[in-house]
Amino acid sequence: MNSRLCAWTSAAFLILAFSVRANEKPSDAFQKAMRDTGAAMQAVRSASKEIEDSGAGAQDYTPFETATATMKTTFATTLDYWKAQKIDDAATLASQAAKAVAELEAAARERDYRLVLDASTALGATCTACHNAHRVRLPDGSYEIK
């Protein structure tokens, strides 16, 4: 009887521990990084649309340069967060995003609008993949990490 009670208590403790961990709120640094990345991605989307609409002309690459400067920092924070959580696929996606940011930065520096569009598309796809896998929309419209 005593061993059964011990087994049930241990099982209940493990279930509770996993559910508490699953509902942990991300760090303030991670939340700020996501907000800053979102703002930077909005700037990238707007600037990309302008390039798509104008074609190969005299584009303004400043928004890309500003956004990539921000995102280099935010994706380092994001990578650190997912590594600390030991969630390998999210850490891999954060690494891929950082690589896409470096490619976007290089393309903007070279003033190559085709490469800028390719890199910004790859970056957006990487962000979407991570969001689809690791966040859920709440009834109030906000998001939570799964």
C-alpha cells in the first residue's frame, strides 16, 4: 500500500511539474525581443512592398539596415531563450532566422533588391514556422508560448 501511495504521489508531482513548466511565462527579455522583432519585420515588409511595387529602381535600403541591426540582437536573445528551454527545433529555427538576417543585411549593403526580397521572404517563412509550432492565439487575441 505504501509503495502505491508513493508511486501515485510521484506521478502526480511529475504531472504538476510538467504543467507548471508548460505554462511558464517567457522571460521579459524574450518578450521584448519578440516585440522588437515584430516591429522590425513590419518595417521589412513595408520596405519590401515598396521595392516590389517600384521594381529595380533607386530603392531606400535604410529600413532593411535598421531592421537587421535590431534583429541581430533580438534573434540572439531568442536563440538563448530556446536553448535554455531545451527546445531544439525552436533553437534551430532561431539560428536559421539569424542566418536569414545576415543574408538580408548583406543584400541591403550590396543594394541588390532581388536578394533583399529573397532574404526577407526566407526570414518571414522561418518566423512563421516557429510561430506555428510554438505559440497559440488566446481568446483575447494575444499569444502564448505553447
